[in-house]
Amino acid sequence: MHKFLYAISFVVFVLGHFLPVSAQESLVFYHQRSQSAYPIGLIDSITVPRNYELNIYSEGNSIPRVVPTDSVMFHAELPDTLMLTFHEDYVEVSNPHLEYIEVLTKRTIVNVRSNSKRTFVCLSTGLCSDGRIIIDADTTCSLILSDLQLSSEVGSAIYLKQKQKAKIVLADGTTNTLNDAQTYNSSDSTDTSNGCIYSKGSLTFTGSGTLNITGNYRYAIASSKNVTIEDGNICIIDTQKDGIHCDKYKQIGGTVSLHLSQMATKGIKAKEEFEMKNGRIEGEALGDLKISDGDTSYCTFIKSDSLFTMEGGEIALKHTGKGGRCISVDKHLAITGGVLNMECHGDGGSYLTATNDSDYYTPKCITVDESLHITGGTITCLSTGLGGKGIVSGKFLAIGIEGSEDGPLIKVETKDECIINNEDEDQRFGCPKGIKAEEELHIYGGDIAVTTAGMGGEGVECNGELFIHGGTLECNTFDDGINVGRAIEISGGYVYCNSEDNDGIDSNGSITISDGIVASINQSRQDESLDSEAGQLYFLGGTIFGIGSAPVDINESAYPCYSTPYNVSQDGPRSKGLILTEGKYVYVQKGEEVIMAMRNDNKMLRTFVTIMCSSFKENESYSICEGDFPNAAQQTFFDGKLLFGGTANNGYHIEDILVQLINQ
């Protein structure tokens, strides 16, 4: 027996060292449907079960078969990686783990089974238009994709059948392409896969290579557990339902590109939690919403049924479909860092519910059903379609950190107007909003800028109560700059509102200002700079400068203030006011000194000015003048629209005023 083994060893040694490189082929083992193949120059030793038959090939010529045998010794290093090389009609298999890894091939379908708990590595390469990789192993494995071009006509391209943790490694410098079948018809009744890559366990993607993947049947990537992106470039070419579908999604690196064309599809769908720590998510979507039996389902880039947290990385998304959403969360969303750039260019519209009632849908950059906290990061939202919205919370929204002026940089812009009811063109609904919360909205810090351009476009809206504790808020809007249902309380920060067609700051309940700097302008319609529908306007501190087309009714002031007087007539309180020049600065002067000044964008003939400052003294005389940007201004805010200190520049005296306490 020893002489026999030595003879076999000598033959293979000669083949490995003296045949030309092009002639050094493979050592191939067959056992039933299992095939194993090795490049001869890489093999050091192999143990072969007695029932195996041994063939040695060189450029397709077979050296006579030798059976039976126990082992063969070579003079090269043994690889530790299971290798699968796909061809159109067959798969080459190199399996160094014969004692615990069983590989079954049926034409171009490969089934890898493990008989132990040992981890293993499988490298797949090649090109095949109808093949599959099925890994049936209750153990951790790493699947390396190295220029693998694999499509399946019967099911998923890669199926991880058990609940093992798996790592998919995208080999450096490689491009891999996977496609699953449009209809699944696997002969295996236990096959529950429904995605191009499907795993019953947790999936981790790493490596710096590229994966192009399409979900032709349902999902592109699906896990019954979690998906983690550590590295790599993953491109979802398209998907019928979700690009990535899992319980928990976590990204700490790499790039995920999403391309969505189907109605109501989701780019990344997490049933429990979405966590973004680093890396990049980018994408384009043109899928519309789907309306079925009066119910709506939206095409959404990122959807979490529970939680969304982001502390780093970058998200850049552009949606052109009707009612499109960039980020949608059912429960809680928290952003502490990172960069988000989101665009929604599709329109909103109306539809009939299951009970035949009229309802509407609108595109939204960020929407959450319950609570939304933004304490850091940079966020840009652009919505150009009918009824488009930037940031929306169904209940609670907080921006910034309590007790700190630090916070996020937020820029929101909408460009269209309300949705018109098809049955009654005088009825409009689904109006555009920059930032909206249904119940409670807190601004603690940060730098926030909101711009709207169309009918109904409001900057910040809360149907309940709005609290501004700090930060900088600038609203340049068509409709109200700020609109609140019950109460507005401003206790700090810097607020500037400029409305083209409605109130600068409007509350259906009370407005209480106790600190901070508040500047508000109404441009054209006969509305106020600060409007409390309930007649509850309280100036308890801070600095206030209002320019409007209608007078302001002050309920109480803690410091001396002034509001342009008016007379009530049949036409309303419109008979007085100052005649000011649009585009000039309105000065509040003490002698030659400009106390404060604001650019006047009001287009009405008569303008009403409201001012309060803690430096005013009761019954002290000041004057209202106008001119160009003051000389030697000491402080400027909102790109020079509001300023303090300095002297008049081509000043023109309008009226002398007297400041006094008001307590109705």
C-alpha cells in the first residue's frame, strides 16, 4: 500500500512541476452528485474517503483512474477555502473540507451542507445565467463573491437556508451581479426564500467590491433577522417590493445605492430598527404610491416600522414619484449627526377612501407617526410638488438640545401650493409645510431656515403648542411664517418670519414672548406681523420688531412698547398706519442713534409697526425713520435683514412715538 501511495504521489508531483502552466489543470473528485476540483499547483495534501474515485486531468486528458485510495501527498500548500466556479452548464468545485463540508451539484445548482459547527469560507466566481448557491449549514460562514455573475430561473440566487450568521464579502476590485427569478418554482418544498439574496439568519456585508442586485420576484436582499453593512458598494438596481428587507438594519460603512421604479416599493425596510452610524445611502426613485380599496401605500426610500436613529454618515435621496417619501418611521426617529439631503419632486393628490370619503396624499421628505428628535447633523429638504412637505411629526417634534444653543443645521424649501379638490375647486387641502408637528413642537437650538413659495405654504406649523427656547429660526414664506393651533411661547433664540400673503406669526390661541429676538413681517394682504386670534398677545421680555399690513393688538407688555395706532371703521382697522417705502430699512431711533432697524418688505400703502425692547424706558420718546442699510451697524442678523446700533444712512423721518406699558 505504501508503494502504491508513493507512485501516485510521484505522478502528481511531476504533473505539478514539469507540465507547462497552461497544461496544469485540476485534480477532480466525484462522489454521486458531489464534485471537488483543485488546481494541482495549490494542493499540499488531501484525505479522500474510500468510496471516492480519483481522476487527474491535464487539458482535458484523463490519467487512468485509480481506486480505491486513502490519501495522496503533494508539495504545495492546501487552500482552506471552498471554491465554486460557475460556468453556463456546470460548476467547478474545490472542496478542502471533505470531512465536514458536503457539496452537491445538480448541473448549476450548488448545495453546500455542513456536518459540524466549524466555520468555513466559500469563494464564488464565474458566470451563469441559471444557477443558485444554497448553503444549508447551521454554522457561521463567509461567502466571498469575486466577479460572480449569477442569475436564477427558479428562485433566489443565494439562499442561506438555516438561521446561521453569514458574512458576504465583496472581494476587493470585483464587480458582482445577482438576479433572481421572476417566478419561484423550486423543486424543494422547504424552500421559503423570497429574495435574490435570502437568509434565515443575520447577514453582514463587507469588502470593498461592488454588488449589483435586482429583486425580480419580491426582495433584492432579505433576512429574517438583521442586515449590517460594514463596507462595500451595494447597488439595488430595482426591486418589486423592498430593496433590503429585515428586522434590524445597521450601517457602519460602505455605500448603498437604491433605484426604485415600482409602485409602493421600499428601498430599505426595517421592521424593528434602522441604525445609521456611518457610510452612505443614495438613490433615485420614480415609483408612485399605490391606492387599493381606499388605502394608500407609498414608494419610500427608508421605512422603519419602529425606530430610526442616525448619528453619522450621509443620506442623499431624490424622489420623483407621486406621494413619494424619503424617510418614513412609524414610532420614533432620532438624528444626532450626519448629513441628509432629500428631494421630493412628485405631486400630491386626492382620492376616495373605502367609505367613499375624500382624502389626500402628499410627498414628504421626513415623516414620523409619533416622536421626532433632531439634535445634530445637517438636513436639507426640498419638495417641489403639490402639497409637498419637509419634516413632519404626527405627535411630538424637538429640534436641538435642551439647555444648549447647539443643534442641527436645517434647511427646508417647498415650491408648489395646496391640492385642489377636484369636485370643488374652491376647496384646498394638503397644503405645503416646511416643518410640522401635530401636537407639540420644541426648538431648543440649531440653525433653521424654511422657504415656501406657493399658496398655503407655511413655514412652521403645529396644531397644538410651539415652544421656541433658543436657536435661530428664519421663515420666508408665502403663507404664515409660523402657524399654531393653541399657543406659541418664545423664551429665547432668534426668530424671523417674512410672509408674502398672510400673517408673519399666527396663533389661533395665545402668543407669549418672554425673551429672545423676534422679527416678523407681513408683506401684502391686510394681515398682521403678530396675530393672536384669541386676542392673547403677551410681550413679557426680549426684543420684538413687527411690520405688517394690519395693526397688532397687544394684551399685555412687561416693558415699554409701541404699536402704530389705528381707528376701527366699517372697513376694519385700516384708516391709519405709516406710509413707508418697500425695500428701505425701518429705523427705530433715539436722537441720531439707530436702536434697531429692519428691512421693510411690506408692499401695502399703509404699514403698521410694533416694537418692544428691554432698553426702552416708559414714556420715552423715539422716532421711526427709514433709509438704507445703517452705517456702522453693531449687530446684524438674518443676512442683514435685522440689525442693532449704528447711524442713519440717508435717513428720512416718519413719525415720533412714545413707548409705554400696556396692560389691558
